[in-house]
Amino acid sequence: MEKVRILWADDEIDMLKPHIIFLEHKGYEVATTNNGDEALDLLHSENFDIVFLDENMPGLSGIETLEQIKKDYPNLPVVMITKSEEESIMEDAIGSKIADYLIKPVKPNQILLSLKRNLENQKLVSEKATMGYQQEFRHIGIELSNQLNSSEWVDVYKKLVRWELELEQSKDEGIMQVLRMQQDEANYVFSRFIEKNYVQWVNNKSQDKPVLSHTLLRDKVLPRLDSSDKPLFVILIDNLRYDQWKAIQPVIEEYFRVEADDIYFSILPTTTQYARNALFSGLMPSEIRRKFPKYWTDEEDEGTKNQFEAELLGEQLRRYGKDVKYSYHKVLNLNVGKKLAESMSNLMGNKLNVIVYNFVDMLSHARTEMEMIRELAEDEAAYRSLMLSWFKHSSLLDIIKFIAQKKCDIIVTTDHGSVYVKDPVKILGDRTVNTNLRYKYGKSLKYNSKEVFEVKDPEEIFLPRINVSTAYVFARSNDFFAYPNNYNYYVNYYRNTFQHGGISLQEMLVPVAYLKAK
């Protein structure tokens, strides 16, 4: 491995010989000079990893040298060293984007610490994360072998997401493979957990029932309506996974404190038509179809499947006696988002404002269909990064900043997540079978019952029964459904894409966060 090369410019460089010998014993290579002009000449002729720069040099001063270094080599870290503690000098140096700031007389260990902070920080963080996960790997494995309840599953999933985010900076592909294997194991066990408990949950026959799509507003939103005299904003980002929420959380925390970072369970199928209609109506899909047939569209029918969310929200508010002024906005493209951001002041007279943002779901579909997007978001980390980049430059962030200025509260949530699918499961059906890759329904489905979660009576889980023999089947973990006809083409096209509709931690365990303006 090549030695780290240091350039040290100080007009008293001869007096620093003990420090230089100390660094050389530690394996660093140090070039020295006693003036700024020569320092710039050395930088032009040789490669260095970091510069130690004395602030008070004759001729070209440290600050002037720093300005020229940053002009020529903007990414080269520079550590300023000075005898003075004057605030104006510090501000000049910090304003010029120094990497560190040390006051003379400096001790060898201070220099060493600065080097590690600036050159080895990522490596040290990576090593610490790797060691931490290695220690927790066994504990998570033990937890997965226990009979976990719904809240314990939330804790396990939060741990797995935390380690994924910490370890993604690591160059250790081996430890990432171990994590992926444990995620796959967790998804397998979680799928069995859902199959065992889901029917009891939706029929209110379990004390372990978590917050589900149709109880989210009742349990997490409506209690907040009465706690403040200011408007409450609910921002629903369609198809937002919990790891994506954790990626954008630091940006939001510049303006808000996260008072509650919770997870709720999306209903099955984990798709917009079912989960989001259930969320806004406070009812399960078959109940919506029965009570409000004009607001429900079956999958095989023409037309948008979520065009009556505002009406369903109003029905739910009335059902719970919330006679409040509210608004509902759905952002499906850039222009609509910009117009909403510009008209936010018009919403301040409402008690409740609901905003649905559709970008992430569109990104997920575009990634499947467009080669360029697939390359930009080739894996989970890249998918998060692309979503974060969009968020930082979106009208949604402008809206969040406006709400922060008005000191109003926000609840950020979603309707479902998505999972990175890998393994095909064969299924046969006629032309009436729906097209979703993670769940199928119909009257003539053929499949291996051991490979799916099957529900022969849709009404048992409050899903619409299209005809007498309608059955639903759900893919588990990283599986996706594929027809035997043209099988290889189908599998190659959809493998390693993000899909939703079935049973996985990533699809079902989704964020709901309560934010208070700073």
C-alpha cells in the first residue's frame, strides 16, 4: 500500500523536526518547505494527500496560500496551524474550507489525530461498523429463531436497515454478503409470520395486531389533530421504503425534530390500489367496495384505481366525528409540485392538509422499463441515492421548508414499500389474471402451494371476490411470479427489479414519522 504523502509548510520548519520524525516512524512520508510560494511549486510538481499549512509565514501568507491551493486543488485537505486564536483569522480559514484547525504549539498526537480524522475517517468508520455488525449478527440470528411478535419484528427490521446503511460505505463485500444472507433469512421467517397471523389481524382476533393501513389515520393522525391550533400536514410519499426514509431523514432534520420514528404494516396486496385506498378510507378493500361502490374500481375495470382518495378521506373524518376543514393534493409531475409549493400559504386556513407525492413509485416502475434508470439504480444503495438526490432538489423539500417556517407539524408516511426481486416462481393462469408480479388472483390459477401464500377465500382477508372461485396468491421474500410461456425472457427482464404487492419486510414494514418544527 502506498504511503500517505504530507506537505508541511511552516517558516519554523526546522523546529518541527521531532514531529516529522514521529510521523515518518508512523509510516507517513513528509515533504517540507518554509514558505507559501515553494509549497505551491511542490504541489504543482508532486502529488500529496494532505497539507499542513502555517498561517503566519513571511511573503505569501498562510491564508493567501490556502486560497490558491483551494483554487487549484479544491478537494485536497488542508490543515491550518497558527499561533493566533483571533476569531477573524479562524473565520478566514474556515471560510476557505480548511479540513482542520490546530493552535501552536501542536503535539505529535494532535497531528496524528488530525491525519486519521481527515484521511482514515471513512476507513475507521467502516472497520467499526463491520466489527459492530459481526458482533450483532449472532444476536439477530437468535432473535429470528424465536417466536417474534409484531413489535419485535419492527425492532429486527430497524436493526437490519441500520446495518445496511452503515455497511454500504464499507469496501468489505464479504460482510455485505453476510448481511444480505441474513436479510433473506429474515424475510423468509417474516413471510411465515405473516401467513400465520395476518388473517387474525384483519379480523381483529389477535392482541398482537399492529397498526395496519386502514387503521393508520385513526391511530397515528387523528389524535394529533386536537393537540395543536396550527394546521397538521400529512405527507405521503408513495412507495417509500423505511431505508429510503432513513436516507432523507438527515435532510429533513435541518428543519424538524423527529419526535416519533415508527413503522406500521401495509395490508396485502402491498400496492397503491389496495393499501392507499384502505389508508384514506379507514376500511379494508372489500368494505370500501361494499359501502362506497362509486369510490372503488376493480382491477379489470377501466380507469384510475385511486381517483377518490379525497372523498374516502372525507368519509373517514366524518365517521370519527372530525368536523374539520381539510385539503387533499396529489402531485404526479414536476409542474403540479411547483404550483403546490407556490400556493402553500392558501393551505394555512385548514386544520388538516394531506399531500401525496408519487415520485418514488414512478421511479420504481421506470427502473424496470428504462435501461438508463436501471443503470443509475442498479442496487439498493444506488436506488436510495437516486431517491435522495431527487428529494434534495424537489418541490417537496420546498414545501417542507415552508411548513417549518410556519412552525406546523408534519406526519411523513407512505402506503407500501418495494422489494428487490431475484427468484422466479412459476404460475399458470388464463387471460383474466392480473399482471402484478408479486400477487395474482383469478379462478384458474395453477401453482405450487408450498411456494406461495394462498388465500382461497378472499373475503377472509377483506379482498374483493370477483367471482365464486376467485383465489389470491402472494409471493414471499424476494420471489416474483413468472409464466412458463417465454419463461427465460420474462425472468431475465424482471429479475433484479423493484416490485411490490407481496410479503416482505421491505414492502410491509413502512415508515410513519411525526415531525415538529425546530
